[in-house]
Amino acid sequence: MQGERAAVERVFREEYGRLIASLTRRFRSIDVAEEAAGEALVAALEKWPESGIPPNPGGWLTTTAGNRAIDRLRREKQRDAKHQAAFMTYDDTPHEPTGPVEDDRLRLLFTCCHPALAPEGRIALTLRLLGGLTVPEIAQAFLVPETTMGQRITRAKQKIALAKVPYRVPEAGDLPERLDGVLAVLFLVFNEGYLATGDGDPVRAELTGEAIRLTRILRRLLPEEPEVAGLLGLLVLTEARRDTRVRDGQLVPLAEQDRSGWDRALIDEGHALIRECLAINRPGRYQILGAINAVHTDAPTTADTQWSQVVALYDQLTRLDPSPIVALNRAVAIAELDGPEVALAQVDRLPLESYHAWHATRADLLRRLGRHVEAGAAYDAAIAATSNSAERGYLTGKRAGLPEPTQR
Amino acid sequence: MTQYLLAVHGPAEMGEFGDYGSREAMEAAFAATDAFNDELRAEGSWVFAGGLQPASTATVVDGQGASPVVTDGPYLETKEVLAGFWIVKAPDLDAALALAARGSKACGGKIEVRPFDGLESDG
């Protein structure tokens, strides 16, 4: 019985994004869509354990939820038509296909990631409506109280309804910029899972997995966009190393990971994606980051890594995004190519005093140069600036491994 | 169509040429704003627009009590105040944001976009 319930809930979760997206287009209201989907789940939980899961569960859920929504709207129409109208989302072109692909999930994704919404609202709404995560699940993943997360989602939905955030895929001219916003949300969800803030699990597989699932959907919807393929490549190549990344509660950096524990199937998939998107010859940030990860995952050992290629890719990335964080990552590769001294000179110039990775990089370079007292101070600063338990564990271990300063 | 308020925010402290660095810059912004207003009318997005006198000329009225209480000055003492506004009609937020971007460029100020409550019109 428990197993059956779990099976129904799994199917529901799998179908949730599609269900909400199509109901939202049809009834022009996210609230109506969510309520109807919830009622369809209740119906499925009653019916499916006896009748078995229908051959097309998504279709069954859509039909059932649609009927419930119509019933509800009929009842409410008599009550307060005007109030209800205020909470309708707006659909400019209700019956036209959305460009090359007609999938309501794409509209919903662009609505959830609209730049007019607060960034934390975009992430929460995307996970809720497209990922099918519950509010408590999202709250737990981001370590905020449920009420806070609930308010965040409610505020975002209200703004969509009242300010009329459009429910459509942006036009070709606006697409690249708006697509960047969607990709940024998916990347943030992944990163929050991969190096989680706070004292909970250092890696939250439910977030990395969800980010990859949503990016896979986006890739199916926009197969021609190289940055989408680039992001998916980047995510799967990073995910492939997940199991080797934490050992005994401590972060294991790339150079020290057991490469035999990497997921070969994901690496092969990632390499194919990166080759494919680079061949389109419209390079972008995620493609380049993906390509850097492809170089790393191509090498049997750290020493065998083609560091000159990594540096060349960071040079290309710097031209697109001349940020100090890119410069910091480039310097890490420079340390392998030209030695820690050259790298340290570059790192010291960067205005990143509040960034834990800057301190951690300096600490590592100073340690390699034998400047142990300065390295110790840099490790202390890095430990103080990081909130991830596994990273703190790693840095504390490294700090303890420094030779004792000689007596004066 | 929904009506949106495009509110232009600028510094509370105005110099000789308002928010602008020179007479030329001020006049150029006025001319660009006039041109943008003409475009709004031609495109059918126009409802109303106006510039405001400095915030120091504002008066706050609180009529909630038995007799109205009138106080001098703007409601909130801030460094940035409402300097002027447009009311436009647009099919959705993206369209309103696009109008705001053009208006911002024309008048040389930041613009806050807010939908009106329940004001729908057909054209």
C-alpha cells in the first residue's frame, strides 16, 4: 500500500510541471492550476491503487484536473467574478504555438524566471511549479523556514498575476537575454545543491538532480540553443564527480579525487554535449565552462590534464565575463602551468577579500610555496568565510597539516 | 490592456538645472521626453504624463481622523523622490517595461513600473 502511494506520487511529481503549465495556459491562473492539480492527485491516490496506473498517466491527470478546475470556476463565478478576474494571469496568444516548439512548460519556465521577479522568488517558483517540489522541500533545501518560503512563492505568484507578467516564450530578439535568466536560475539551483550553504548535508542531490532534470527538459524544448546544451554538459560533467567529492564529511578537491569513482556514462554524455554545442560556433559562458570541465574529465590524472587548454578556455571566458571570479579560477590553472608564484601574484591583485574561495586558493598557493605562516592565516580566513561543512572540514585538515612554525 | 504607472525617480536635492548637469543636458532631455510623448500618443499607449515640482512643495493630508491633518513636505523624507510620471496602457508587463526603458532613456532618470488596480481597457 505504501509502495503504491509512493508510485503514484512519483508519477505525479514527474508529470507536475507539464500539468501545471498546461492548466495555467488554459485557465490563465497559476492558483487555479495548482488547486486543480492537487485535486487530481487526491483522485489518483484514490483510484490508481485499485485500477493500476493508467497507460497515459499525464493525460489522465490533465483531464481530471481540467474537469475539477471547470467545476471550481463555475462555483466561484457566481460568487465574486471581479475578485477572481484580478488573479487571472494574462495570456496574449492563447491558441498560437510558441514558435518552433509548442510546450507550455517553456512558457511557464520563462514566466517563473522573469527578471521582474525577485531572484530568490524565481528559484523557488521554478522548483515549485516545474520541479513539483513541495514548499517544505524547497524551504528545507534552502534552509529557510517554511513560512518564509511560502511567502516568497506567494509574492512571486501575486506579482505575476497583478502586474501581468506574460505567459509566453519571449520573441526572438529578447530570447538570448531572457534565456540567460532561465539558465542562471537552473545553474543556481544546481550550485546550491553541489556546494550547499549552511550546516546541513554538504551536497544536496535532490537539488543537483532537479536542476539537471529541468535542464534536460529545456534542452528538448530548445535543441538549437548551444548555451542550453552547454549548461547541460556542464551540469552532467560536474554531477559525474559528485560521489568522489566528499569523503568522511570532508570536501575532496578535483586533484585529489578518485577518478575511478567518476560516473563514466555521465562523462560520455557531457563530452558529447560539449562537442555538439561547440560545433555550432556560437560560444557562450556555459559552453566554455562545460568545455573546461570536459578537459578535466578527459584526463586520467591531474598531472595529465591539458592545463594550457584550460587556461586558453579561461582566456576566452574572460573576454565574455571579465569578472574577478573568472580571473581567480584562471589563476588556479596558471599555477599548474606556470607555477604557484606566478598564480599568487595574480590572485593577490583580485578584490575578493570576502570570498572564501579566494582565501582558500591563496592558502593553497602559499602552502605550495612553503610560506606556511601566511598560509595558516589564509586558511583561517577561508574557514571563517565558508558556510559549507565539508569545505570547512577540508580546510581545517589542510590547516592542521601545515608544518609547525620553527621556534624563534 | 492594463494601465501602468511609470514613475520617474530622481534626487530630492535639485541643482540649478534640476537633475541635469548643464542647461544643454536638461534641454536635450526635455526635447527627448517630448518626442517620446509624441511616440506614445502615436502608438496608442498614452494615457497621461506630467512632471512634478520639487518634493519640497509637497503637502501630506491625513483625513483619517475627525478633522484632516495637513503636514508640510513629502510623505517620506528620502534621497530619491518622485519627479514625474507617465500613465500608459500596455498589453502586459513586458510591453510596459519596454515603454519604461524608452522613457528612462528620454528623460534621463530611473523609472518604477507599477500596474494600476483593476483598470482594464479595450484599447
